[in-house]
Amino acid sequence: SGDKYEETTDLQVKDVIEGDIIKRSSKYIYYLSGSKLKIYSINGKSSELVALYSLQKHIEALNAALSIPKQITSGDQLEEEKYEILYDEYYSSNSVKEMFLSTDLTTITVILENRVSIENASGKLWDMELGINDALYCTTLVSLNIEDAENVYLNDITTVFGRYESARLLNGEFLLFTKYTPASNELVIPQYNDGEGFEYIPLENIYSPEEYVNGSYLVSYRINGESYDVDDVFAYASFDGEIYVTKSNIYITREYYEKSVIYGEYPIYASGESGAVVGHGEKTTTYKERVTDILRVSTENGVFEPKGMLNVDGYIKDRYSLHENGEYLYVVTTVSPLRVNTIYRDLNGQIKYGLDDIIGVDDNGTSASIYVADTSVMVLTSKLERFAPSGETVRSVRYDGATAYVCTAKQLIDPVFFFDLSDPFNITYTDTGTIPGFSTSLIDFGGDLLGIGVDARRNFKLEAYRETGDSVESV
């Protein structure tokens, strides 16, 4: 029919398709509005709503018993609901997350998050956010057939444990990521449903770091884009941070405070004129620094294979702070000052007094650092630490091959730094000046750089920048 897939999402990695609430082909716009999928024709002033599919029945059934009734959109139902859809757009649902449009334009896959009752569980479940409850979070993929845009119907459904984190569509397969918080009974190990009931993830498919910093799992699933079977699953204990996906690797992160403790003694003097040493109390000094671990997981052989972990100072704002370029990984972080806490205890072990201090920096202490690592061994090849003025944090990062733009800000002035990372052993950069306000997102836009953020008066700002020599100017 000549209808062709057209990518509208600002993909972080070319051909690694991300979910969204709007997708399109050359003939139709697909819009996920709350729990309703709306399909509009693209025909100039004659464009109109041609199909409506409600996911509400599926949501209710999933929340109740994980059973799905068959539902087909009828023309009569569409006409009855057209007025409501066109003139009452307000709808709020926490269950429906985003969707994917298959590149052959046959399928829409909607991702739902559900709290499912567990009636046969022994005792109550423990949820880190909600406390004790009798339900468990699950993530569901609902496949809808859209070959005939005016007659949408249910294809298939797959459900896994955990809260929805992210997903990608790559070469016809879904890479799905969920966060699983263990329950206080036999559901400590994550489970998944391969279509024949729930079963535990095998222990050999669980990555266990040397040190735990939390009790959650990040779970990755490889799901067949046609059968919706779970072809592979892997869990990463104590990981709950950002997820960056390339064509052959996944980088997952976790942030925590790295601590080191030094024990010592201090003299305690007698009161009065003698001033003699009557004993030694305990002196405990704790050094605490905010750091991030980055685990590389290879997907090259069709299975998840952890390949090595990198540790950098500071924390990552979002997944756009990470970028794989050939054999190297670039990372931008906001770094915090080193915090020191010293506690003095008397001869009876009681706290006499404590001191808190921040060392090594002035002002508020935060700044920005950039790192380059060899992905084959996950070892740093170079780094440039604290390149931003003291007190500033990373607001947005945009990579283009071996170059990077980094916007930092303390208040409403936005320094823009341009980095040349072509030599992985020598980072060079230029401070391209300041721009009023700051950008929370940077997008490559027809050769220019599009910044989305706030202006100097804290209003919404949409601004295009162009590189001119050693500076960036607003156009």
C-alpha cells in the first residue's frame, strides 16, 4: 500500500528504537492517550480519528487475575466515543507507560505496569515504597494487531515481575528492563512467565556484585517480537540506576556512597591542675564519597553476558550522560565534595562530640567530570575532573561521535563546554561561553543544537544554538 514506518522519537542510538506515546507511519499517527490507543489518518485538513482501542478492560483484568478478555473495536463503539475523545482529552492512568510500533506496521506493543494480587503467597509482601501489602508489581506487554487500522484487536500478552524501567526494540526483539524489589517470603528471587506459568530466574542468570548497596534487582528480558516468548532473562542484584542500550551492549548503573573508616585513639586528660592522661578514648573517622558503578552487559551472542564493571566519582544525571563510541565509553558525572565525619568516644564508649567537615573544595563543592574508558576491559584511559566552576551541576549532555557538549549550571547561567574525545588518552575542551538560563535536554537539530530548558526568569525555553569557532551562539 506504500505505507512506510517513520521514526519520530529522538533516539539516543540509531536503529535502537525507544518507546513513546506518539508513533507514526506515512499514513497514520498512533497516539497513546491514557489507556486508549487512538489512530489518526494523515490527510491534511481532512485528517481524522479512524480507530480507538481501549486498554482499560485489559488493565482491570490484569490487576485482578492476569486473564485477558478478547476485545475488538467496532465501528459503532468508535462513533459513540468520538465526541468524548475529541472534546474531552483529559485522562490519567498510572498503568499505561508507552508503546512501540513495529517497523512492518503490523503491531503496536503497549507496555503496562500493574499491581497484581497474590492470594496464594504465604504472608504479606514487602514493597520498599508502599510498605506491607498483598500485591506485587508486574510489567506487561500487550500486542495489538493494527494491519487494518480501523479494526484493532488483541494479538498476545506477556507478563513479568517488577516495575517498568525501560525498553528497546532492536532487530525485531524487545529488550525489557524492570526493577524488582524482593518480597519478605519465598518471592525473594525474581520470577518470569514464559507462557506456561511463573518460574524463578536460574541462579546462574543472576549477577552478584562483591558489595551490595541496596536490595533491589534490575532484570533484563529478551522477548521475541513475534511470539512474545521470553528467550533470555538475567537479573543484576543491587543495581537500580540508569540504563543505556547500544546495538551490542547494555550499560547499567548504580549510585552509592563509598565509605572508608579509620579508627584511632585520642588522650583523655584528668580535670584539675594535674592534667595527667587518664586513658585513651576512641576516635572514628569516616570518609564518604558519592560514586557510580557502570556494568557492561554484552548482547552480541543473543544472550546477556556481564563483561566488566567500571567505577567513577560522582553521579550520573541520566542515560544521556553515557555514550559508546567504537571501543570506548564516555561518561559525564556531577561530583560532590568528600565528606568527613569524626566521632570521639570517652572511656565508657559514650559519644563525647562529633565533627562534620567537607574537604578538598570551596563554595558548595559540586562540579563536573568527564571520563573515557576502554569497553573491552572497562578501565579508564583518561579523565578530566572538576572542569566546571565550583558549585555547578551537570544539567544536560549531548554526544556526537567523538565530541560532546556539556551544559552545567549553578543558578540561571548556563556554561557550555565542548569536548574533543577523539584521543581516548587525552581529553581537550573549550569553554564556549555562557547562555542565560540552562538546558535540561540537548538535541541534534538539523546541524544546530536544540536546547530545552528554562530561561533567566525560569520560564520554559526552546532555543537553537550554533557553534561558531570557539563559542556557541543563539540563533
